[in-house]
Amino acid sequence: MKIQSFNNNFLLIGLRYLQIVFLSALFLYFGKSLFIPLSFGVLIAFIAYPICKWLEHKRWPRSMAIGVVILVVIILFCLLLALLGYELNIFLRDMPRITDKIGRYSPEIQIWLEKTFGIGANTNRPG
């Protein structure tokens, strides 16, 4: 009787943890439009706080230290956007060569997919 009671309690505790994990995952999934930007903000704050404290220790006014750190964050973000634009420009310039290579290797890729995974051009789709 005592072993069965222990097993039931263990099962109930396990189900409770499973329920908490499932509801947390559901909450995070549907709240991702809020939590992703919020997480980036918290990350930036964690990184910026020691820098602000260091500047304050060097006798900078708190508002000036915060302003400088925010300005540096904005400049870094703009540099990342410029880098992304540069890389996108290179990708678009190379796009004709990429499509040409894909066109040349397409039959080989189709043969490999059919041999490896059984996915072919004539594979029936369900439904």
C-alpha cells in the first residue's frame, strides 16, 4: 500500500512538472512578440550597466553616462545594419551565378533525394 502511494505521488508530481513546462512553453510561444524584444532590451541593459557604473566611477554624471552608452549601442546597431546591407548587396550581385549553379546541379540533387529519402518528382502527395 505504501509503495503504491509513493508511485501515485511521484506520478502526480511528474504530471505537475509536465503541466508547468507545457504551459510555460505555450505562454512563451504566444508571447514571443513581446518577450523577444524584451529579452534583447534586458541583454543590452545587462551589458550597459557595468559600463555606466564605470563611467560614473570616473566622475561622469549619470545622465551623460547613460546617453553615451545608448549612443554607442545605436552606433553599433547602425553598423550591423550597414554590414547586413553590404552582405545583401554581395548576395544579390552573386545571385545569377547561384541560380546558374542550382540549375546545373538540380538533376543531381533530385536523383540524390530520390535515392536517399525516396522523394522524387513523381512522389504522390497525401490528401
